[in-house]
Amino acid sequence: WEREAGTDDWMFVLNFPMLWLPDVGGEIDVDGSRIDVDIPIGDILDNLDMGYIGEFYARKGPWTLGVRTMYLGVSQDTRTDGLVLPGLPPLIGRYKITVESSLFTSDVIVDYNLNPNVGLYTGVRRSGITMDIRTRENPDFPGIIELPRKVEVADEELFDWIGGVVLEYPFGGEGRWRAVVEADTLLAGDNDRNYQVNAFLSHRFNERHALWFGYRYLRMVQEVSTGDSSVETDFSQSGPTLGWAFIF
């Protein structure tokens, strides 16, 4: 959907269905002790519980209001053999252990059209991560010590004020093709760093439908102090995107 100068009619765009296939990487640093995180997209798809991503934009004149949301929930099961000492009943029985985790982001943005090729936007990004460990004991192999049924490892919901720029270049017959680059960064908020780069090509078949594909990178860094400890989390998601746009 082109940034048509002087157009005062309402225009709406729904990007759905939409795919983002990101690898998740990063690190957790606790007082200098670092844990590396590397989850390729293949592992995510193997353990996917639910995932969705979509965008909606409403434009009138040079102004655009946009809502973008993404959710990724995965779980992974393992089984333990228990802990048995010679000559004693089992101290810890056999358990099925399930690690459930989710990543999510949601943006509400306002974009102002400087000209048909350049726009500036600002808004609020909500992001977070949850992680729970659930246990279920095998009744045929119980132990003396019972593990807790649920342990909450992480439950964070963060809000950031972001600012960004959009660059567009139409080409091809009647400008049906577009090259677009979006980039934004943290202005203030709960994270210490938060930035995103999204680049894609789109092809508009007619007035109502367009296909687009590209690549998106998102990184968030946060450092917190708990008592005498300092914890820094640094997570990034990067991978190809593909979607269909409905224009009405």
C-alpha cells in the first residue's frame, strides 16, 4: 500500500496470515557467569504449542495507526529415572518434567508520512517472557521426597517507548513492487536496549491483495539488580518473514 500524498480517505491493511520463522539466541549473565541460549527454528517448530503473528494498520491522510502482535509458546518434555540409594527406598521417584515457555511482543504505533517514501513513527512496545517447570510423578515408581508440581522460573512483562523510521521505494510496472526498510529503537522504558529492523519486498496484485516476504531482527537487553547480584538478559529473534496483505 503506497504512501499516496493528498489522500484523505481511510485505508485499512490487515497482514494475516503471516509467518515469522525466527531463531532465538542470546545469553543470561549472572554476576559474570554466562549461560548461552541458542534455539534454532527447527527445535521451536518441533515443540510448538501455539504461535501467531499479525499486523493491522489504519491510515488517513499522512497519519497511520498500527497494531502489531506476536506470540510464541513452546513446551518440552523429559523423563527422570529417579534417585535410588542401595538398600533404601527411592528418595526421588520417576518424573515427567515439562518446561513451558513463551515469548511475546505487541506494538501500538503512530506513523507520520513526511513524503511518499519516508515516514516516522513512535509508540509503545510490550514484551515479555514466561517460563514454568511442571512435574508429574510416575505412580508406579514414587519417592520419599516429592518434587513441587510447578516452579515459576520467569514471568516478565515490560513496556518501552520506541521511535523509528520507514523507508519505501516503489518500482516495477505501475509501482506494484515495493522495497521497504523499517528500523526502530528504544527511547525510554523497562529494557536497557530494544531495537528492531524489518526489511521486505511486497508485490501488489490488485487493489485488495498483496504478497510480501523479507527478514526481521529483534533484540532486547535488560539488566536488573536483585540484592547483591546483577542479572543481565540479552535475547534476539531473527529470521525470514512471509505474509499476505488485505487492503480495504
